[in-house]
Amino acid sequence: MEKKRVDHSAFPAEYDADAEILILGSIPSPISREEGFYYANPRNRFWRVLSAVFEEPLPKTTEERKDFVHRHHIALWDALSSCLISGASDSSIEDPVPTDIPELLKRTKIRRIYCSGKAAQRFYEKLSYPRTGLHSRLLPSTSPANCVLSLERLIEEYRVIREES
């Protein structure tokens, strides 16, 4: 598959000034870019995991998902603002450009950063940590490509977000 330049400007970080937690992906998937919101692929387990962690019904619409993250003081964004990529394959990423996380931190109360997947953490730690001074914590990817972990195991791993609140 040919690599395509993906530009994250289609939709910005989802946050409000009260956000205390930042969850970073690497770059939005083609389905998320199409929908204009984070973790929109119905096979991605992100929303099922978070709803279980916070013991709430599954948010199904973009508006319900926005409300969910705001109520729990969570910001969503990606480590990269643009890159060359084949489909949704993080392993194919080249020419990564980081998002402006330092600016987001100035506008919020974020003091904890979680990365959903190794690629997100690798790009954050290499490209943004030197400018933020705030290390991230790795969480397993909820992507359908990460079929090694069960939904129950993902929920167990993501509970740290609520426990550390």
C-alpha cells in the first residue's frame, strides 16, 4: 500500500480547561478522520474500555463521547499532527510531525499523560517530552490490530486512569 501524507488538522484535540488527563493515540485512523472524531472505528475497543473503567453506559455518538471525556476531565489527542502512513499502520509511519502538546498543557490542568499504544508513546517521548518535561505512561492499544489482549485485560490495564484520578 502506498504511503499517504495524513494531516491531523481535520479535527483538533478534544478538551476543556478542566482536563486533567491526556490520552494520546498516534494519528487518527482513516475511519476516525472520516468521522472527524477519535476512536471512531467500531472495531476499536477504546470506548468500550473507558465506559467499563468508569462504569457508565457505552457512549455511541460523537456528542455522547465528547460529554463523556469532559465529565471525566479527559483530553483526547494524538502524538502526531502529520506523517506519511499506509492506511492505519503505525509501523509504516515516516516523517512524523508532533502536535503542539506544550500549548495544550498551558490551556488545561493536565498533569498525567497516557499513551494508547507503543507508537503513540514512542512519538510522544521522542518529539514532545523534551518540550513538556512530563513523561507518559504506556497503555496497550485498543486498536483492532491489537487482538492479543482481551477486552477484560484492556479494561484492567486502563483502570489506572481512574485509580490515579
